[in-house]
Amino acid sequence: MTVEGRAPSIPRPDFRGPIAYGNLKLSSRYLLSPLAGFTTSPFRRIVRRIGGVGLATTDLVNARALLSRNERTLQMVESHPEDRPFAVQIFGSEPNAMAEAAQLLVELGVDTIDINMGCPVSRIAESGSGAGMMCHVDGSVALVKRVVDAVGVPVTVKMRLGWDANSITAPMFAKHFEDVGVAAVAIHGRTREQGFGGTVSLPGIRSVVEAVSRIPVIGNGDIRSIADAARMLQETGCHGISIGRAALANPWFFRQLQEWEQTGTWSPAGTFDERLNLMLQQFECLLDRNTEERAIVLFRKMAHWYLKGMRVQSKLRGDFQKVRTRADMDSALQRIREAGPFDGNRTGVLKDCPIPVPSGPNEQW
Ligand SMILES: Cc1cc2nc3c(=O)[nH]c(=O)nc-3n(C[C@H](O)[C@H](O)[C@H](O)COP(=O)(O)O)c2cc1C
């Protein structure tokens, strides 16, 4: 990815005013998009420490599981003082369960609640939640209104452009949502049918921006560089952008974007060695809530993607996947530090982290 600092200047669009979700003012227009399994509390904390993040949301949480106090689900909605404002994303197809889950979240101290209306995975979409909500106008608007009316915190919706190219419903939904009191909408500029393939439609996102008059619209999809962000803001007129996969490749991206907005230039992403330090910070965050043994198991998955993106030799990556103790982990990291990336480039400028996305026919996801 192109994350080099001091790159040729990229023209800045006329940024819209600061973003607020109702009364909740966000410190920047650059938001972390949820990536289930990756944007966990430890990751959100380290990205926020670097700076520039206006809001980070939990991964999607099943409203019913939340209401049944499922232990793993409750862990997903645990936050930390570093992870503020505190936002949780919920999904479900039953208005009462969604409203009750939202009320429970308010009791747990959330600042804002996001409704997932974009998840393309069949298990979720076919049950009428996630992207499946895009197929039922009246029911989905009623569900969202029910959640808005149930809580005093801002409620937002994250959706796709529509189910497929023949049903681009996001502009119509956005208008309805604004009318029932939703505080903002985020748009991933693809249809459900596209999954993660094809290209993001900036005109499609623009039509959502044009459909509403009071609430901010967050543009999302394939923003990997400052130039991509500039194009999204310029061509869609959106108020803010959210970034998913590129944040894993470059956790410094939010800070770079804010620097660019304020000064026109930006500092480089962290070096190879700084990335290793960041990994350790993320591991330390896991230790707050887990035994060392469990933290290592949880951490290995993230480390796999980081180290691959960081061009660490496969043998050393394989060794890392076998570590069982903190001492093993420290010595595996020390060997990685000494060897450096296989191309010898320690600047930390990375290509994309190869995050797996569902592929193949959507009905099989
Ligand atoms: C592995 C993975 C997990 C995701 N999990 C969620 C999720 O829990 N909730 C959600 O609204 N979107 C989820 N998304 C979609 C992203 O938030 C985002 O809309 C999409 O990846 C496009 O943005 P990007 O190109 O910046 O990654 C996920 C995407 C990926 C690749």
C-alpha cells in the first residue's frame, strides 16, 4: 500500500465540518471499520494510541446472544478507557430483541450503537439481518426506528449500496433512517452481490450523501492510501470515511490522514521495528483480560497476518505460530527482529495485509 510519508502533495478537498453523531462529537472524520476477528479491543486500543481515529466500533455482535448474556458475546462488548467513544455494532432481525440489546448496551456504558445492515454472509443475510435487511424496506425501517426510540444514545446504520445492481436501495434507506432519527449512516460502496469483489462505486456513495440533509454519511471501501481517501471525499462529498483492511496493514493511517487534512503532508508509517513493538503492545493489552497461555493463542492469529504483511520469512513465521510461552514468544520475535524483512526494507511501508475475505459464489459463504 502507498503509505509513504512526504509523498507528493495530494490536493485536499473542501472538508466538511467536524463530524457529530447527534450530541456526540468525533475528534476526527477517520473511523475504523469493523473487521470481525481483527478489530478487537486490543487492536482498537493500539490504533487509538497512535492517534487520528474518530471512532472505532466492536465487531458485529448478535443481539440475541447479548440478551442471553453469552459469555463470549459479553467479552466482545468489553471496552477500555482508551477505547472511547465506545461504539458497539449489533445485528439481528427482531425489533424487540434489537431494542432490548441496545438498552443493555446503554447500561454497559456505550456512547453510540451501530446497526449492521451490510454483512453479506448467508447465515446472517438469509435470516433477515445484515445485508438481508436491505430486502425489506418497511420492516427494516421499523426495526431501526424501534432501536432509535429505545435508547438515548445516537444510533447509526452501516449498509451496502443495495442487494444487487438492480436494487440500489441505500439512498432511499438513508433518507428513511434520517427521518426516524438515525444519527449517521456508513456506506460500503458495493452491493451484497459483489461481496468483496469488483470496485467500490463512488457515484453510488454520492447518491446516499445527496439523499440526506442533516446527518453525516461515512464513505467506506478500498481506501488504502491518502490519494484514495482524497478521491472518496472529493467525489462523494461524504463527511467522513471508514477504513477496514488498510488499518491492519498500516495502523498509522488515521494519524497520517489527520496530518494530511491539517497540514497537507504526513509523517511516515511506523518502521518494521516499530511494528514489532506495536505487536507487543497489542499482546500486552490481551494480557489484561487473559492468562498468558490464552493470550498467546489469541495473538498468534493476528501475528500471522502482521508478519506476513511485514515480509517476514515463512520459516520464522511458522516458528512464531508454535510459541507456547512468553519466553518462546520473546525469543521468536527477537529472531524476527534480527532477520528483518526478507527484502531488507525496514521502513515499514507495506503492501496490503492479506486479510481473507469470503470468496466464490456468495450463496456458499
Ligand atoms: C474479515 C472481515 C470482517 C468484517 N467484519 C465486519 C463486521 O463485523 N461488521 C461490518 O459492518 N463490516 C464488516 N466487514 C466489512 C468492513 O467493515 C468494510 O465495510 C469492508 O471491508 C470494506 O472496507 P475496507 O476496504 O476498508 O476493508 C468485514 C470485512 C472483512 C474483510
